[in-house]
Amino acid sequence: MKTTYPESSHPNANREATPDVSRSSWSVFWRLLKLMRAYRSWMALGVLLSTLAAIAGIGLMGLSGWFLASMGLAGVAGVSMNYFVPAAIIRGAAIVRTAGRYAEKLINHDVTLRAMSTLRVELFARLLPLAPARTGFLGHAELFSRLRADVDRLEHAYLAVLLPILVAAIALPLVTVVLACFVWQVAALGVAMVLLVAVILPYALARRSAASSVAVVELEARLRTLTSDALLGAAELRLYGGEAIQAERIAALTEEHGRVRAQLDRLQAAGGALVGLAAQATTIATVLLGARALQQHHLAPAELSMIVLLALAQFDVLLTLPEAISQLGATLVSASRVFALIDAAPAVDDPAQGLPRPTRTDIRFHDVAMSYAPTDESGLDTAKRWALCGVDLDVPAGRRVAIVGPSGAGKSSLIGALLRFYPIQRGRIELGGQPLEAYAGDRVRDMIAVVEQRTHIFNGSLLDNLLVGRPDATAEQIHAAIRTAQLGAFVAGLPEGLNTWLGEAGVLLSGGEARRVSIARALLADRPILVLDEPTEGLDAATAHALLSALDSLMQGRTVILITHRLAGLAELVDERYTLRSGRVVREPIGEFSRA
Ligand code: ADP
């Protein structure tokens, strides 16, 4: 049987990845520029320098044309002319053009890179409060895509679109005025051609490339997700022989991406060719119009070569525009994807004026119901499934309570609601006698340390991973935590002790070691409430038993909620036991396992 692997399991994933930009392209573009407003002085300087370089370049062409023709004509006529002044001006223009280009590139790229890095940091800061409720369905690869590729593409909006448009808007009227002083028909022709190349052609290109631009961004994001999924699941794919299917899917997407990219490239090339054609046609027409003006003695011979070269040079500033415009669609799609993240509201709102950190640590759930189904008016919540339905639970301060239930019973959901990661739809959770929603989420989480079944080990040293619990921990505190978590022998055996690199997702740690790192982290964090989520799950009996005394030390003096699907081995650690089944809690006798 042919195995298929879900490329994007959540129905919202693709809908999110393909925002509709057509309606609001301009508002997206302006919002993008507003994001960069902190850099407006530097941007203004960048535009000024670019314009100066462009004018110097155009002037250089015109003046050189006039100068060479004048020198030639003077030579033929055998008369002398003052060549010092024009030669000095030409040299000056050449220097301004070269230096201006250098400074302009430096400033414009610097300012966009700075703006993009600020945006990336801001975006990351906005992302954190969205986790885990609002980020879960997008997946890591998709989030990474938005933070990296989409933000990268945004620099295009200023560098390739706004900048050349502004430069053209300042420099071209000057050229038109100069041309009009000699032959007005040439100036009028120039204006018509500029309109064609800078307005009509880009508009037509933008219309034709709109669909491909959206598709290209979406395909790139899907490719990234698919590839990262294949890499993460490489072992499973090899095990079940799924490499060929995954490779086929990647190849098919790559091919489709290539096809859409080629469509965009063809449009871009056609745009470039049309600008070239317009430039050549303008040159020829200028020669003809200039020759007639020469015949009618409205133009001096040397001036003819000057206006021909001026007419040609004005296209220099327009050359990049069709390419920029054909990429504008993709830039705006990326911007919409970034803005969608910026605008996403956290799943749980913080109160405007949260209560201060509570002094008591008793926890009470009263008739709590919670569902992961969206509660907006989209109609998606009709078949709401309740993860918790009517939970009543009392955890007095300093008590150790076990919540036992089969997989899927709602144990993690209970903790998610307590940590204010997910909103509840009914009932009340109280912390220290006050409703949980009266505290800011961070204040609640400040009170609670969590030891999870699957601890995330960051790609850093053991020390980095411990300091996650408390960045300012002293050496004594770290060593005490290591001792209590029974990591001493493990650390002593590491080649570089605490500075040993643990690898991506802690690949160099065994399950039991990772669990101990998590216990040491929780010890360092030193919070009055402790949540243990299946702390011995997946460990062999000997390792699990060895962990018990570390867990017991961690529990000392704290209010504890231990969630597990099987209490065996952990029973001696707790005071009370509840059973959670299908989102409901039932109190059960402790029996012979009582800690006391
Ligand atoms: P347990 O921790 O006891 O295994 P959970 O609290 O994880 O149970 O799950 C309870 C129910 O909620 C299950 O039906 C599960 O499928 C669902 N669920 C859990 N997490 C999510 C989530 N992030 N989004 C949607 N449904 C979820």
C-alpha cells in the first residue's frame, strides 16, 4: 500500500499561508513603509544620494555627448575652444556619480538591513505570547519561514520599489525641463515614454504576475515545511521506506515552484526588454526630431548629440522598475504573512491592571470547561469537543496532589489552563484565593515550575540549559541544583563539565538525564508551585526509581500537582490522588500508598 504523509495537517495552515493581498495591497505597502519610519532620516539621505548619483550620471552622458561633438566640430573647423571648464564639469560629474553610488548603496542597504533586523526581533517578541495556543497549528518550519524568508523579502519594498520611484520622480522632471529648453517635442516624447515604462508597463506586469507572486511565496513556504518535516522524520522514513514518496513530493513541489518562478522570470525579462526597446525607440525618434530641429536652425549640431544621449540616459533610472514591480506582489504576500503574525491576538488576554504576585499558593478549579475549538464566529465550533468538562479540584497550599488518568483524559489541558496558555470557556480557576484571570499570564507562570515528560533541551551547553531556569544563578546555586537533581556523577563524566554542548534538542542526553536537567532547572527557578507531567514516563524501572529522591527533594515545601497515567512508583510522593476521565475529576482514596 502506498503510504502518504500529511504535508499540512491543519485545515487552517494553508488558509493562513495564503493571505488575500489583492484587496489591500496599498495598505500593506504603506504599513510596510510605516514600519521603517524610525529610519526615515537615513532613508531621506539615501534617496538624496541616489538622486544625486542618478542626475550626475544622466548629466555626464549629456555633457560628454555635447563635449565630444563640440571638440570634433571645432577640430574640423580648425577653431580652438575652451575645454578646461566642460572637462572639469565632466570629471566632477563622474566623481559625484561614483562616490554617490557608493554612499547611496552603503546607506540604503544599511538602513534596510537594520530595519529588517529590528522587525525580526519585534516579530519574535510578538510570537512568544502567542505560544503555544496560537502558534501550534502553523508549525516550526512555517514560523521559521515567516521570520526568515518573508522578513528578508520585505527589504525589496524600499530598495527596489520605493527608492527607484522616488529617484525617477525627482530626476526625470529635471531632464524633461532641460530637453524642453532645446526641442520640446523630444521632452514630450520622453514624458510619454516614461509614463509607458514607469506606469503602464508596471501596472500591466503587476496584474499579470499577481497570481504567480502569491503562488511562489506559498510554494516556497510549503517546500520549507515539507523539507524540514522530512529531515525531522528521516529515521521514520527510512524505517518504513517512505523516502521515495517524500522525495517525490519534494520533487513535485520543486518542479511546480520552478514553473511558477519561470513565469515570473519571463514577465520580468519581457518587462526589461520592453524598457530597452522603449529606450532605443526614444533614441531613434530623438535623432529624427533633433535632425529636423537642426535643419530648422533651432538646434546647434553639438546639442543634437547631447539631447540624444540625455534622452537615452533617462531610461537608466527606470531600468530596474519592471523587475521590482513584478516582484512587488511576492513582497506584499510576504508582508501580509508577517503582519498576520504581528496582528494575531494572544489566546488569553491579560487584565489591564493585573493583581500582584499572590502570597498564597492554593489552587482551586471550580466547574471548569475547556475546548480547543475556536470560539470565533467562523462556524468552526459547531462540533465542539471538550478537553475538560466540569472539573472541580482543590489543591491546598503545600499539598502534593496526583491527577491520574488515561491518555487523552485532559491532564495536559488542565495544566495548560492553569498556566494561562489556553482560555477556559466555563467555570473558574483560582490561585491564592483570586480568579486566575485577575493576574497577568506571566505573573501566574512566575509562580509555577514545570517538569515535563519531554523537556526541551536547547542547542547549547549544559550550563546554558540550566540557566533557562534562572539566568542570574550563582555558581553555588547551580552546583546545589546539580547535586539535588542527582546530576553530579553525570556532570563529572562530561568532557567539558558544565560547558559540554548538548546538541540540537539534547540529542546527546538519555531520557533520564534530560529529566534530571529539567529537575535541576526547576530547582534553580525555585518557584512555590510545581507541576510534574509524567516525570518518570518512558524511563526504565531502575532509572525511574533513581529519580524519585531527586523529585522528592524538588517537591519539598512546594504545592505540587503531579499528572500521570500510572501512579505506580510515584504514589509514595503524594498526599492525595484524583482520577481524571473524559475531562472530569473524581477524588479517590489514597489507600496504602499514602506518603504519611
Ligand atoms: P492527556 O494529557 O490526559 O493525555 P490532553 O489534555 O493532552 O490529554 O488531551 C485532552 C483532549 O484534548 C484530547 O482529546 C486531545 O486530542 C485534545 N487536545 C489536546 N491538545 C490539543 C490542542 N493543542 N489542540 C486541539 N486539541 C487538543
